[in-house]
Amino acid sequence: MSEAKKFSTSEFMKKFKINRNALRLYEDMGLFSKVSRSDSGYRQYSDRDVEDLNFILKAKEVGFTLNEIKELLVINRNDHFLTCGTISSEIKSKVEEIDHEVKLLTAKKRFLNTFLTACEEKDKSNICKVVENGFNKKSCC
């Protein structure tokens, strides 16, 4: 039976294109199981750590926070599997959160476009008083 591949910190960082601070943060937060060490004390990352970091990075890409990712990893480690019900409820919650963020961003964009339109209707050489008067359409130029 062959021994599982172990990655040094530099190999691990290079493989995933992450920096040492991010890696330490993930460790400090408990996103990895206990990282093993070589006889000389250097960290050695396992195939399991590779799987976990793949999951962490993909979950971050789609909007999960590190704390949410930690919860999913803890569930997975304790129960040895994530059920479809568990993961689908987490995903549904994240989708609802993103829908809310989209509505907020759309409202902000609408406001800024209205403000921009008001500014563009004025003479471009006028002095804009937006800083003095805040984002009030009448304060522009």
C-alpha cells in the first residue's frame, strides 16, 4: 500500500495560487483538519487537505463566507457525509441572500443613474456641489 502524497506549504500555495496568509487564516479558522508535520516541523498537506481547499475556494467563489464553509466542512467531517437536504438548504439560503443583494445593487444603480442623468443635463463646466450637499439631484452642478 503506497503512502498518500504530502504537499509542502510552498507546493500547496503554488498548486492553488494562494498566499501564506490566506492558508494560515484557513488553518486558524479550523477549515482544515489538523495539518500534519514532518519530522523537522514543516507543515505537510494531505490529499484530504487538497479536497478541502478545492471546496473552500469553490464555495468562496459562489458567495459562501468562511464561517458558512466551516459549518459545511464540520458537518461533513462529523457525519462523514453531507446529505442532499443539508446542502440544498444551505444553497437555497445562499441563493435567497444573493437575490436580496441583487435587489439592493439594482436600487443603488437606479439611484446613481438618476443622479448621473441629472448631472449630465447640466453644463459640464459648472462646479458640482455634490460633496457639499450630498447626493441630492438638485446639488449637482
